Amino acid sequence: MNCASAAKSVAWSADGMTRAAGSADGDVHVWRAADYQSLGVRDGHTLPVDCIVSSPDGRTLASASDDETVQLWAVE
């Protein structure tokens, strides 16, 4: 994982195949757990991400931020 700022929250998919981290700069970083290959960065928040969770099927992430928004992200 290559985050520019500190991770504030982390989530694992139910199958353990992907991981995600919400960062202090408002980004959500997603990577494949087996080899830490980046699956992208989502940048919809303007303040730190305080909470991130994965859906039971691992195909969606939800993140909540200090900017008082909740974002849904597709994991591909």
C-alpha cells in the first residue's frame, strides 16, 4: 500500500481477497491482499475517512468521513 497520509480505518472483504484503508487525507485505497497490488484510489471525501466497511459479497465498500458524507464504492 502506498498511502500519502496515515490510515485511519481499514476493512477486509469477507473472503479475505481485498483490503481497503481510509486515510487522513480523505482517500480510500484498495488493494489485493495476496500481493498488495493496488486496485485503485477513490477520492470522494474532502476530510479524513473515519470508517470503512466491506459488503458481505466484497463488491462494495462504504466509507464515512469527517466531511459528514457516506460514499459507496464499487470494488472491481
